[in-house]
Amino acid sequence: MVSAPSGTGKTTIIKRLLEGDARFEFSVSTTTRPRRPGEVDGRSYYFVTEDEFVRMRDRGDFVEWALVHGRLYGTLKKEVDRLYAGGKIPVFDVDVQGARQLRNTIGDAVYVFIIPPSLEVLKQRLHDRETESPEQLRLRIENAIKELREYMMYDYIIVNRVVDESLECLKSIIGAELCRTRRMEGIIKDWRLERDNPAG
């Protein structure tokens, strides 16, 4: 589970991780926000109207959903099922509200919070994107401050000064987590069975 205030560089880091490691696959979120240039429906997000989103929410289609920057975002149950059925390790791009909900439904996940080096850097990055109005920029900064107060909910924090360095930090976290004892028990048990049964 990867979260970050808007404009921190989370999407770029996740994209670079997925391009370099076929074990992982992106969990595509559903949103009511407008599509940005270069975004592809079904790959970047599932883009739906607010009415469609509300119908899906009321049917119980989401494992988590949240209102962020005035837009609705959510993770569909069928999207999670698709990733597990394909044998992939899902990478979730969720906001703080979504991460809090997912902690109650996906207990074995690893929670990573990516933050900017400073509030000033975040403001500059958001301004340089040229995708938001002044009012939207103000809202995103206010939300970023609120989200940063939730840092203790996460297992790891990466300060994104340089994308390449942050990507290496994320890879190190993944490497360590994949070697955790509870994730290696199956291999150890198989090894012990072989030792206990020399004739096998």
C-alpha cells in the first residue's frame, strides 16, 4: 500500500517499480475525477461518473473508498480478486483514508508513506504540474498537511528527494518484507520435511 500527498511523486515511483519487476501489478482504482492527458481508462484509473460510483458503493463493490479533493476514489473487490488470481503481488495506490480502511481488510499488507522533502517543495511540484486551478492547489496543500499528520499509520516512510533514490528505498523495503519469517515459513517447512525423510 503506497500513499503520499498529491504531487509527491508517488505515481512516478510506482510506475518505475512496475516497469522493472514483473512480480508486481498495479491495482487500478476507480475515480470520478476527470482524465488527465496521457491517462488510459482501465490502466491509469477506471473513470466513472459520480452516479456510477455511488451505485457501485451502495452495492458494496469497493473494499475501500474515499472522498479526496472533492472527487471519489475507490478500490473494487473484483480488481483485488483479479490480481490475486493472476498470482501477482498487488501494488495499491491509495490515500490515507483508503489505507486506514484497507488495514481492516488486508492485514498482511506493507504500508509505505512517501513524503516530499518540505512543504515548499511540494507547493512547487504541484504548481509545476499545471493541472490544477489555484483553488484546487490550495485544497491539495491543505489536504497534504492533514495527510502528513497520519504518518504513524505506516510501516515505512520514504522522503522523495530524488526519484531514483526513492525507488531504491522502495525496492529495499520490498526485499526485506519478502524475507520476513512469516512469508518464508512454507519454504522452511518444505526443507525440514526433506531432512526428516531421507528416503523421500
